[in-house]
Amino acid sequence: MAEAKRRMATDRGEATGRIDHPADDILAVILDREPQLSKSHRKIAAAILGYPRLFVEKPVEELVPWLGVSAPTITRFSRLMGCDGLRDLKLRMMGSMRSGLPYLEPPTPPATLVEVGERVVMRAQDAILRAEKTIDFNALERAIAVVSASRMIYAFGNGGVSSWLIEEIHNRLFRLGLRISTSADHQMQMMLAATAGRDDVVFCSSLSGTNPELIRTVGIAADYGATTIALTVPRTPLAAAVDIALTPDVADDGDVLGPTPVRYAFLAVLDMLAYGAAMKSRPAALEKMRRIKQQFTTHRDADATKPLSD
């Protein structure tokens, strides 16, 4: 019966040009249909979208005076959204709220642009300091040793931050004379891992530590004898799957509108790794970087005080 009602609600949505949302995202359904609702139903929709936790927690006896509508009106609203009734509506809301609550009830935003700047800088500083305090320097030392001695380094990552971070480690390590190749494509990562050998390193970056394709890839590389390293968060499947886990213990503060400060922590660890590798192979690294600087100042910018082509 419930499935039939939901199918009917979907059919009505298609007939009126509304978007067909996944059945488990009731909040998206309500948001999409809100403009076409009656005045009393819009009151209910506004309360759900503005105060979802309160709506779920209140019994119907408290919802009626809070919303200023009758109990039958709440029931009709629930059925209009494709639910069997208020209880079904609340259950589906709870499913959406498991991951969506921070986006529905975000923390107090900064009042001025100056405060925006202060929050960004403060979060970056906190993340970097937290990375320095929580990184396992023994693991970092081992990572530096195997990277410096490697025949080839394969750096893999997916998503917005990790795909950028692997390009950054490429930028940091090639100038030291280390051979490195990057990929953000799952299929290519698997194929490259299958070509790796005992003198190679597979380096993975993941902010979640649960990427199944990356976990599968490091397993393939390990089967062929490559050393596997992960830059990820602690206590995750990826951290457990690799030979060396670099796991700064840094978490977001819940502000979903602000860029994640975790990427600053990951970047700090990458810089520690690159700096350590440079010190370990100092004579060779200095010669490679001298060559790069020579060509850059000859053909691009004669100012030798600028950073090395960064």
C-alpha cells in the first residue's frame, strides 16, 4: 500500500513537471513541492525545512499548536508527500536527517567578511597544528625512506581534494629527481597498480578512507610486491589496508558552508614528506632543482628570488 501511494505521488509529480526525487530523500520532495502547496501546508513545509529536529521530536498534540494547523491537515500533508501518515513522514525525515541535518540547521554564519577571513585562517592554523601533533613520525620516516628509494611512485586519489593533492605531491617530488605518475581514474589506477613491482610505491590520498576502488587498488599493488602508502584519516579501511598509513587526526567543525580545513592538514603532511625526501637525497635533489631554476630564469623569469616555478 505504501509503495503504491509513493508511486502515485511520483506519477502526479511527473504529470505536473515536478522533479522525481529518490524515495529516501523526503526533504527534497518537500522542498520541490513547497511552492505549489496551500497556505496551511506551506506552514508545515516551512517548519520541517527550518526546524526538522523539532518537528520529528514533537508529538502531534504539540505540533498542532506549534504549526497553527489541525491534526487532519498534518495527515493530509503527509499523504500528499507520498507517506502513509505522520509517523511514516517522520521516519523518512529521520532517514534524510542522518546526513542532511548540518545542511538544514547549519551553525551561525559569520556576520562580516572580516569574520569570514578570520575563520578561514583560524581553521587552517588549527588543522596544520593538529596534523603536526597527531601525525605518526615513525610512519612518516618510513614513508620518506621508501619513497626516496623507489623506482617509481604511483599517486592515486579521487574527488575534489584528493585529486588535487596527488597533483601536488607530483609537483613536490619530481623536482627531487623522483619518478612519479598520477591518476584520478579508478580503472587506470587498477591497471597501473597491476604493473607495479617490488621497487615501486603506490601512494593514495583519501579524506574518507572508505573509497572501495582505492582499497581494491592498493590490494592489487601489494599482491605484486609494491609498498603501499595512504594519506588518510585514522581508523579507516584504507588505513588498515596499506603498509604505511599517514593519518593526521583532524576533523571538520561542522560548518558545511566553509571549505574543509582537513585539506590543510593533508597538505602539511605532504610537505613534511617532500621536505624529508629532499633532505634524504640532498645532493641529487639540489642538482635537479638547480637545473629547473637555471632553465626557468633563462627562459621565463630572470628574478632568481622567486619560488622554484611554484
